[in-house]
Amino acid sequence: MQWNYVGGLFDGEGCVWYDSSVRVSISNTHKPVLDAVKKFVGYGTVRMDGDSKVWKWEASGINAHHFLKSMLSVCEIKHPQISVALMIRDAHPEQREVLKAALKGLKTVRYEDRQNGSD
């Protein structure tokens, strides 16, 4: 496994959000892929995502921060979300609220919109 492969998974099947801390996940129907991600990065949990029959690798807090720092140079689609999420941890409380709103707003930007220059 390599960081570029993990970055491709994260760009296509990943999620970054804030819920008391920065959190990241990658979803996949093939659990061994996520087990390999967990082994490669050295942290996180792999679990079934409810009744959906989809597996999810997740990390939060400092582990999510380390993961996002590794993803910054290998992700294209999620690069704006990663950049904002990395700023949240060290932001002042009032700035943190602005960044959390910005992160949430970026989740509505579709890849096609970015390709057309309308992010």
C-alpha cells in the first residue's frame, strides 16, 4: 500500500467532517481494503456502517489530523476540505466556528463544479 492509493480511496470514497473534533472516514464494501488502510496508517477503526452493508474506516482527533496532513499532497477532489479541516484544530474558538461552516459548505461542491471553475 502507498499514500497515493490511500489518497485515491479518500478522494473517491472518503469523508471529512467536524463533530467535537475533526473526523475522517473511508467507506467500502470490501472490508480487506479498509483493514489494509488501517494497517498501513497504523490507527483508526474498521466497522460496519449500520445496516448498509458498507464498511467504514474512521479516525478522529490527532489521528485524523495526521491522516489529513498525509492526504494534503495526494488528494485533488478533497484538497479544499483537507486544507480547511487542518486549520480547525489550532484556530481560536470564534475562527473555529467560521472554519466549521466553511468545511460544511465545501461538502456541497460537486467535482463537476470544480472542473468548470465554479467552486
